[in-house]
Amino acid sequence: MAEPVIRIADLHKAYDTPAGPFPVLKEVNLEVQPGEFVAIMGPSGSGKSTFMNILGCLDRPTSGRYELDGKSVAAMSKDETARLRNQTLGFVFQGFNLLPRMSLEDNVALPLVYSQVEKPIRRERARELLARVGLEKYASSLPNRISGGQQQRVAIARALVNKPRLILADEPTGNLDSHTSEEIMALFNELNQEGITIVLVTHEADVAQHAQRQVRFLDGRIVRDEPTHPLETIPC
């Protein structure tokens, strides 16, 4: 079996409060294999958002081990972690997080600026990805000139610009209507079929049905980890 993209072992996370440590994650163990599509679910306060922050190297566990591509994240320097986040991970957020005064093309190309890629290559790659998500004719437009669903497509294009192995998506359909949500999930399914590993947080059962596997958090622990039943799969 291939090396897991993600390996979590006995992970705990607690935050300091005036009343003492407040545990958010407890004894979390999880592996995600290359090419999997995993949905992370759970009610508010279950720990799933904190867990995603740790996966994205935005936060660190209090104890336990997190390996990404076989490397211990805790052993990495800040520069190594920043490089890993820019080159290995792609992020998609509920709020799109597009810069309002930059064109769609420049928004998509932004991670390549941090990678010090030359401008002509950035421009070419950004336009390729805008074409991939069906928005090439809007390349010079500002984000406020397109719909929410189109903005999320731009955000997905930006997540892909550095050719990541893993996409982390936090409630990517949370601000979209049901029809647009289906279109965005169809795009995620296409990307997964091309070999990109996807870990997606959602509170929507119909969105989770697009994943191959569902992991449910409750009170900081994983209480369910099972394949999505084939009969429940929603065709795209």
C-alpha cells in the first residue's frame, strides 16, 4: 500500500483558558490514502474545524503526531511548513477569500507569486485553470462582477495553481444554493478522479455523499469512519 498522504496518531489539542486547558481534540487517529475523497462531518463544536486547521498547518496539536507525505509536521521549520502549505496543499474556503481589487486571473496566480514563478508563466497557468473551470472570458474581471458559484470556481482554480497533491476544503458549498453546490461538487469529483486527494469539511449530508468515505467528529473524537454507501451516492 502507498504511503498515506495524511497520518494522524493519538492527536490531542487543548487551548489554554483562565479555568485551565480546554480540550478540543482527543485521541484522534486517522489515515488518508493518496486519491481518497474524505468528508469530515460533525455538529458545531465537535472539533472538525480545529482538525482542519491542523491538517492545513495553520495550527499545531498539543500532543500526538501528524505526518504529511510521510514527514513529521512538528519537525519542520517555519520556512519548511510555509513551503509545504504552498506547494503540497490547496485550500478552498466557504467565503471564497478572493482579493476584491485583483482580477480573477491575478487571484488565481497569487500562490505562484509566493513561489517566485515568472509572470508570463503565472499568467499562462492562471488562464489555463480559469478555462478549466469555465471562466476564461472573465479573466480580467473583478470578483464582484461574478456570482458566488463562479467565485468558488475561481477559488478552486487558485487552489490548483501549484498542482497540489491534496486539497483541503472547508464548507466549500456553505454560501451556495443547492444547484450551484451540485456543480461545485461535480468539479471536486472530477479533480478526485484525476488523482487529487480531497479532504472536505461539511455539515450537509448530501454534500458528504459525494465523498468515498465519511468521518464524523463528536466532542473532539472520531465516532464514525466508514465508506459512503454506494446506494446513497448522488450522481454528478
